[in-house]
Amino acid sequence: MSRRLILRIGALLLIVMALVGMNTLRNAARWQPVTDTVDERLALILPGIRILAPDGPGPHPAAVLLSGCDGVRDNMDYWAGRMVALGRAAVIVDSHHPRGLDQLQAWRAVCAGQVMPGAERAGDLAVTLAWLRGHPGIDADDVALLGASHGGWTVMEFLDLASTGAVPPGLAEWPAPPDGLLAQLGPVFLLYPYCGVLNGAGKARWPARVAGLMILGDDDSIVDTAKCAQMGQELADRGARLQVVTLTGADHGFDQKERSTLSLLDYDAELTAEATGLFDDFMRGTDGLAAASGI
């Protein structure tokens, strides 16, 4: 290989690294130059929305479920089933397929924080909550949120953006007043969310009606558990009713069976059962609290 070719390859690598760095800074600043109208965003994500409802005509309280950065996998159906067992209509929102992020390993750019960061994806959640108001089988005044990994990051960003009124990047405007969207919320369940430098939701002020449970793993090889525990404490210090539980021996995505070819993560049935017990107790407790207090 000639010296000139080596220099050209080195220069190209430097350019790529600079572009990645600039894009990371853009995402950290919550800036997206390309925006969708509310109608455009709804038209985009609506084909990726799937609803599993309990028996009976309803209207049922609901739960919106957001997957990890690799897209909707079997764990979303698992947790949707738990929501249905508790009497909630489970609304699984696929943010990946409508954007082509489930093709040719494109989801890896999401996992790397280069495409569709949590603050941007929060627009999908906002539009979904507004859309649920017109759904005849759903009680849109009682909507739980469940986010796994990137989905948990998205939920946290949504709570922060809505509490401040800042529009999610990539969305031209809120689909409804953000205070009204927050008033729709019930319990929030976060599974091993990303809490790194791109997550700007650590200073959010959660609404009084929202109670949360964050489940982390002490052996997480993907996200920094210590940072999530710290962020959870910071949110609690600012008034959030958020409980953080760290599972011993749990790695990232312990509840997910479907894996990419090169994944080193494993499904763990015992840890999934432990998380399910915590989830059931939390959901029943918060539903009882809401009914008793009228919030």
C-alpha cells in the first residue's frame, strides 16, 4: 500500500469521525433540522402501531410500549401480554419499520446514538398519545408507559420535554398541549434505559400523578447502570415518584429472546420472572393509588 493511499484513507477516516462527532453533538443539543407536521408524523408511524386489547368492549385504560434500539422484538409482546392481563389495552409503537430502520442492520445507527435519539423519538410518543384520544376502545385519560432501553430513554425525554413545553426535535409542533398529554399518563415502567450523555432528561420535573419504576441490571454490558441510578436519584430529588431497583446478575435485555446474529446478550427466564413480579406489584399498586386518590 502506497504512502499516498494510506494518507487518503487516514484523511477519510478523520472526516468520518468528525461527521460522527458533529452529529452526536447535534443530537445532544436536541436539534433536528428536518421536521414533520403532526399529520405527517402520524401517517408515518400509524402503520407501525399494533393494539392488543383485553376482552370486552372497553373503553380500556391503555399502555404505550416502546422497544429498544433494535426494534420491536418478542419482549414487547411479552410485556404487552402482562398489560392486557392487568386490564390495559397494549399499544406497541414500532418507530423502526416505518423509517426503514429494521433493514440492513440500520438499527445499529440507532443504538449508536446517530439516528433517532430519544428526544426525537419522543415525538412518536406525543403523537400516539394524542391519537389515542380519538380511539373508541381506549380510555385515553389513563395511559401507562413502558420503555425498554432506547424506549425507556424516549419516555424519559418525553416527560422532560412535555414538562418544559419544548417541542420534540423533528416535530413541528405539539399534537396537543403538553400539559394535556401529561395529564393522560398513569404509571411509567422503565427497563434498563440509556442514561448517558445524550439523555438530557435528568433534570425533568415529573407530574405528581406519574409514578415510575426503573429496573436496572448490575451486570449491564450496554448501558451504565451507575449513571441510571444517579439519574433516578436526581429525578427523585426533584420530586419524581420514581423507584429504582437493580437486579443482581442481570445484563442488558435479559427479558428478550430474539437476538441479532452477533449479539452477546442472553435471555434469562429467572430474571424476567423477577422483573415481572416487580412489574405486577408496581402496576397494581399505582392503579390502586390512582383510583383511591382520583388522580
